[in-house]
Amino acid sequence: MVIIVQFFTGIFLLLAYVPSVTQAYSSLLYLRTNDLFGDWMRGIHLWGAYILMLLIGAHALRTFISASYKKPRELNWMSGVMLFFLVLAMAITGAMLPWDQASYWTAVVVTNIPHYLPVIGNGVRTLWRGGDFVGQVTLTRTFALHVWVLPALLLGLIGGHLYLLRRHGEFGSWVNYRTTTDNPGREIAERVRHAEPPYPTRGADPQYSVPSDTVDFFPDQLFKDTLVSLVLVVFIFVMGIISGAPLDAPANPATLTYVPTPEWFYLPLDQLLVFFPTVLVGFGVFVIVGIGATLMLMLPFIDRNPERHPIRRPDVLIPAFFLIGTVIYLAMLGVNRLYNL
């Protein structure tokens, strides 16, 4: 539902936005002052992006805790992780489009990050910027990424994710997966009975049992999903209308006093850049972040233990929560640094 909100508000904004360094800012200013509901649509689109990132993150955390990334749902997990990074990329590229001071300096910082890649770094930065400096070509290519390339990849991944979900079924909760040890009186036949869609059954292994407590998707689960979706959409609309979307002063590359403030979802990475001297920024960004992203993607193949209960998986959960805590701590340090400039 949130993705649908993003789709339609994005189309509305496309009707007014001009991807030009001379007209992008003025087109949004016109949208704010002259277009009916224009400023509301920008706010709803912004808050929809915020909520979408939080929802995907919460869903990934729930999937991790419940161990539903385990066989046969490895590809479900991997496609979900890629969806999270795609939504993050869409949020970052979207933040570069208004061409006010905040978005211009965000573009300067973000497009400079590939520079630290060995061998191909300068080429990637030049390709994205369209030269040595941020300008019209940068805005055009970022606009194309945000409006065409990334949404196409997103829709493809969503389709694949839903197909895999239909193929393997929803995992539910580990609470519903009772082993014969937990319930000695349960018949063996119950854990290997046929289920459609197929649940992770394997006759010789009680950890892959059919859930002992299920509900019908229609109408029970559909009602719950619809109710939660409506609450989220109402929240997005209310916050979008009340808070709106910020629009700073027009971009001015010559300014020496402006201090760029990264979006909240970019704070951990921004703070990580602070910890490393210039010569080691590449290590800080690409090695540490790359290792973290690889571990997330390959988690189903790293954690081969068939156990699903969280308390019985401390070897996986403790390091993971330590990493999550580190990310939150970096974000808090970033907030403290920005408020004490």
C-alpha cells in the first residue's frame, strides 16, 4: 500500500518537476505556491519514503529473529535485502532532485563516494557526474535513476519476492512450529502432512514441520493487513500535510558557509566517513559497508543451523544485535555532531 502511495504521488510530482539546474528549484517552488495540493504531495511522498524504509527494515528484522530466511526461503531473504538497498538508493537519489542547497551538497558528497573505489572509482564518479563537477548532467542522470532505473528494478524484485512467497508459503512465527520434543503427544503425520502452499516440510527433521496453528489468508489475514495498511496511509497523509517537505535556499556552489545536513537514514554512513582520514575513506565505506551487506545477503548460507527459536540461536543473534546497535550508535553520534556544530 505504501509503495502504491509512492507511485501515485511520484506521478503527480512528475507533472510539475523540471529536471534542470535552472528550473528544478523554481518548479518545486511553483508546486508549493500555485499548484493545488502540490506541497501536500511532496510531503506525502517524503513521509511515504521514510515509512517504507522503516517497514522494510522492521520486516527484515522480524524475518531474521524468526529465522524464516532458512531453507527453502534463502532467495526470499536475498531479494528482501536487495529491496531494502534499492529503497535506500531511491531515497538518496530523491534527496538530490530539488536542487536546493541541501540537495546540491548531498549530490556533491554522494557522487564523490565512488571515487574511493580502487581502479574504477574515478570513472564511476565521472560517469555519474558527467564530468569533474556536479551539474546538469548529474541532475539528469540522478533523475533517470530515481524515476526509471531504480523503480524498474524495484518492481522486478517485488514480483520475484511475491512469487517466492507464494511458492514457499509464509513462515509465520517460530511459536507455531512445534517439534516432537516440545509436544511429545503430537502425531508424526501432522508435521509431514501436505500443505499448499508448501511449508518447509522434511519428514526426518522436526525443525521443518508444518505449522501447528495457522489462519486463513482470506478473510483473517487480509483484514489485518488492510487495517494496518490504512493506519499507515493515514499516518503518512497526516504527517505529509502537517510537516510537508523542506525546501532550502536555491543551490549555490560558491557558498562557503553552508553546512550540509544528511538525511537521518544516511547518518550512520556519514558518521563513518568522519572516523577515517581521507586516505582511508575507501576502506571505511567500501570494506566495512561491503562486508556488512555481504553478510546480510549470505546469511541463509552462513547460518546452516536448523534451529529456529531465537533463544537457541545466540551465536547468530548476539553478533547481529551488536551490529544493529553499532549502526544506531553511529546515527546518534551523527545527530550529536550536527547539533553541536
